[in-house]
Amino acid sequence: MSDRNFALMAGVNTVAATPADQSNKNIPVNLARGFPRLHQMPEFQRVKGPNAPIALVGGGPSLKETIGELKDFRHVFACGSSHDYLVKSGIIPEYCAACDPDPVMASYLKTPSTETKYLISSHCDDAVFKALEGMSIALWHCAPIDKDFLDEVDPGWHIVGGGCTVGLRALSIAIVLGYENIHFFGFDTCLGEKDAHHAYEFETAEEEVGKTYDVKVGYCGEGPAEDAKVFRCAGYHLGQAAHFKEFISMYGGMFTPTFHGGGLLRAIWEMTKTKSEKFEELRRIALESGGPPV
């Protein structure tokens, strides 16, 4: 790694692929469909406890190697495009979330199931609702969104934040559904071997990875601090990584994560956890020695 020049990563900006004006036009149309809202679901904010694990499933390359482990989970939550891959692999998810306002999202919902609860953002395209015709659907609003506008069109609204990807929104949804024991599958947040972008191929010719970047994480919790790891990432990976760091800094105490498979997001979590453990150890030593708290 000495032959590479790395700079401190900071100031990651995210921009929606679909203009807000365009996606916002979908909201009144979708509200008129009459589907219940996320916050009206019976399981909303019902505490599940640590003995009720839920698997959040992204589409990262490592999912190919870990998908067999999902058969041990009663609660499986598909994040966006991973839906059809799960179904074709014999796993029917309990939940599936979608928030991409691009009609391409419908291309990953070709095998819907009546056993799945589809949690669809109010700004999704009509093609998604056509693909899910006859299925169980609940709507939610994707932040950022104009609250005055929501007061007019959907009194009693509930907004879901969390980050720039459906995976991070699904994490927020899992928490508000009462889950705290959360397992992450396919949340690599980086390219895999031979620059694989997902565990499956793109469904359309228009989709692309775009420009990639090498990201070095100085400590991954798996060896000496000098054993840094380098991950090749697309722009959307960097956005998800930055927002995940922000998310755990604010809400990390609300859930216990377990990562299945490697990748950048796991490395970030391991590094954060290790720093926290070191801080608590230093604090304990200072208190036991009669010194000031760290």
C-alpha cells in the first residue's frame, strides 16, 4: 500500500439521481392509492427484544457466500434490488423496502410474494406499484421532504431517515418496527472480487457502477493497527459509508449489529467498536487509579 497516495476522506456529498421535483410528483398519486402507512402496521414500535434477530439483506457480492445462513432467520428483510435474488434462491423475505424513485426499481420486483410485506416509499414510480399489484403494501415517506406539504396531503405523517441508500432506510425501519438484534447480509459497501458490484447482474443496460475510489481503513478489528485494508468503492458506496458512520454516532446504542461477510461497512463498525472499547478501558483504569475520568 506504500505506493498509493491516500488523503483523509471528508465532505462526502450525495445527490439524488432523480430530481426532487420529479419524485415529489409521485407522492399525492401514491397516497391516493389508499395503502396503509408504515406507522399503522400492527408491529410498529413493538419492542422485539434481543432474542428476535432480523436479517437485513443488501445486494453486495458477499451475499453469494452467506445466503445459506439466511435460512436460520425467521425475520428476513430484503433491501431494494436484493428481492428477486432472494426469492430465486428459495428465501421469501418477510419484508422488502424500496425507495428508489427510478422506474428501474420495478425490474428487481419481478417475483413478488403474497407472504412479503412491501414497504414502499411514497415517491416511488408507478412501475413499482404495477409490479406489486395485489401484494401487501405499506407506504412511508422518505426524508428529506417538505413537512408543510405533508401536513396538507397526509396528516399524521411519519418520515423515515437514515441515509442515502435503501439499506440504511431499511435499518431505520427495522429499528422503528422494534428490532434491536440486527444482522447485515450483503452490506459490503464496496466492490468484490473482479470488481463485482452485486451478487447478481444489473437488470438494465442503463445501470452502471461509475467512477471508483480506493478507500483505506486503518484498523479493522482483525489484527494489528498497521494492518490496514483497502476497499474499492463506487460513489454510492462512499455515501452509504459516510451516512452509516453518522448514523451509528447518533443511534448506535439502539441496535446490536452483526455483519455476515466482509466489506467496508463491517470494517467501519469494527473500528468504531474497537475505539469505544479502548476508551472505556482507559476510563476504567483512570477511575480505579483515583485519577480524573477520561
